[in-house]
Amino acid sequence: MKIHLRGGRVIDPASGFDQIADVCIAAGRVVSVGQAPADFNAQRVIDVSGLVVAPGLVDLAARLREPGLEHKATLESEMRAATVGGVTALACPPDTDPPLDEPGLVEMLKFRARNLPGPRVYPVGALTLGLAGATITEMSELTEAGCVAFSQADAAITDTQVLMRAMQYAATFDYPVWLRPQDPHLARNGVAHEGALAGALGLVGIPVVAETLAIATILQLMRVTGARVHLCRLSSAAGVELVRAAKAEGLPLSCDVAAHHLHLTDAGLARFDAQLHLMPPLRSESDRQALRAGVLDGTIDAVCSDHAPLDDDTKEVPFAESESGATGLELLLPLTLAWAAELKISLPAALAAVTCRPSRVLGLTLGQLHDGAPADVCVFDPDAVWVVSRNALVSQGRNSPFLGQTMRGRVRYTIIDGHLDFEAKD
């Protein structure tokens, strides 16, 4: 389909391009950015004056809940939520049921995703069979099936020898290893940041050292094995400092942070609201500021949604008994815009954290908007105001710590591979 987006503020974060221009799309590619070619005859001309035309968002952590966890969400519902949120490509963790530890499961997920409207889906394969932390998976076969990296999701490998051998195997074939840094023993039974508030509320805390000790172990194993590692969901100032030093050393390391960690702290736990039960836990204000600074200076490579749709029963219980996680695909853009506005960061710089920078982590060339680029486009109204409510969310999971809060920024059109997959009706 030939599409002509006319008169919008076009932003390509990868190049810094930012001006009023037209974007012409045909055969799944961007034909031109600037003035439309004289011979371009579009089947659909869309006036996007007053709107921002940007690359589609690339999300490094979105759980689609299939196979096996359809009571929490379905592939159809979460693919739809992604398009409503302007997300045109996403990586899904392997913590499905069963986990993504066999090529057939990966191929089935890829096949299902290809036959639904919605984002490009990049599965992250299980690092060990069943995520049990004992036996390494057949990474080469999983790669052939479509996996872009290997992870334990939130399941830890308690045997360091297994982790080292997995990293050695991955390094041999240059497969990226994605690890969430949290020592399972120090974090045992924890549900909140270990601090004065958690103690006063009687909640079992997870200390910052649970993160830093895990990072230190991973860095040592990187030096020994030569593996490429991506750290998933940093949560602390101390963790950011360790990553900053490791990058200065030249280690092949990248990392991300969940969007909600740029806005929330453990101070909100006083309400005992289970929607604030997240993993890693929300930490202190100084940690939040360090995470924001880390994204700004590039220490943290990307901001992700850490999308984890849950059924109501898992949140409508006391805090310590609830399941951790929040829906995030539809909030990734407005939370990024809010972070940028509060820190007075330019829109191109802010959008880079959710477009071209996460794309580089995946080893892809998505998240760009220039002649010849894949036609994955997010058109949004940066001034549109809306309230996060259960009815406003498309995801099957209505669990969010931002319920009832006002957001600024709403997606109007989402184009994926040249197809108009979402068009706002209001």
C-alpha cells in the first residue's frame, strides 16, 4: 500500500533529523522523507499536521503470554496493545509455559505472530532447559528457529558453573546472553526494596547488593568467557555505576531499564497497592535519578516497557501475596515523553531510547526513519491528554501502577512493514 503522510514533524532519532516534512511509503519501505516525489501516487494520503512522525518503538521486554498463559493474556490482545502503543517491534522473554526452550515452540510463536496484525516479534530463547538452571539449551537450533538472544527471564541460575558454561557456549557462536542481575539468595522471598519503609510495613526486602553482586559476577564471567551480555532492568544507582565502569573498560555490555522505574520509587509502597509490586523492586529517589541520568548519558542503552499482563486475581490480594509485574506496551511512549519533559530533554534524544538504541541491542537496523528504511512508523499527538483506566487499556492485563493518572501523548497511527495496522478513531 502506498501511503503519504503529509505535513508532520518528522523525527529520525538515529540521525537527529527533526523538521516539518512529508513521508512517502511503498512496498514496505520509506520511499522519501522531505518533499513527496512528483510521480508518487498514494492510495492513502493522511494529513498529520500538528503530529509527530517517528520510527516505530522497539521494546526489549514484552511478555505475550503464549504459549500456555492465555488466562493472563493472548497473543491477539497483546499484539493489538503494541500497535495502539506505537510499538512496531518487540522482544519477548522465554518465560512462557512451557518456556521457549525448543525450536518447535519458537517456530509456532513466530508463525502465529506473522499471521496476526501487529509488531515484528523477536523471541528470546531459554538459556537452560525449562529455565531450571541446570542444562544448557541447544542454542544453535533455537537461533535457526528465530531466537535473537538467550535468557533466563526472571529465573536465576544458582549454579555459577552452569552460567559460565552457558556463556562460553554463547561466546563461541557470538550469541547474546540476556541476564536480569539479581542474586537469588539475597533476594529470597523479597517483594520490595530493602529500606526503612519496607521494614516499617513488614515487607521482606531485596537489598541493592542483590543486584550489584549479580552484576559483579556476570562481569567477571564476561572477562573469562568473552560473552556478549545484556543486563535486563537495572534498578539501582550502584548498578548503573558498575555498568558505566564496565563499558569504560571495553566489555561488550548493554543494559536497559523499565519505563516505570524512571518515574516511581518505593515511597509509593505506603499505600500497600499491589500494582506497585514490580520486579526488580522500585527503589529510592536517588536510585531513580541515577537511572534517569544513565539513560541520558548512554550508560543505559534502552528504555523498555517490561510488559507483564496479569489477570485480576493476582493483584487483588495483599501486597506480599500478589504477583509482580505491570502492563506497559501502551504506556511506553507517554512515560518516555514525560521523562523527557521533566528533564527538558529534546524529543529526538528521548525517542532514541525507545527506537534506534534498543534496535542496536537487538542487532537490527529498525527504529530509523529515512529513505529506504523499513516502513515501521509511529505517528502520535504529543499534546493529547488521557487518563489511564481499565477501559482505556487494550491489553488483556489491566494491571498498572499508573491507573487513574493523566498521561500526555497518544498514538494516532501505527504503520508496520508499510501496512496501516492502527488508526485512532477518536
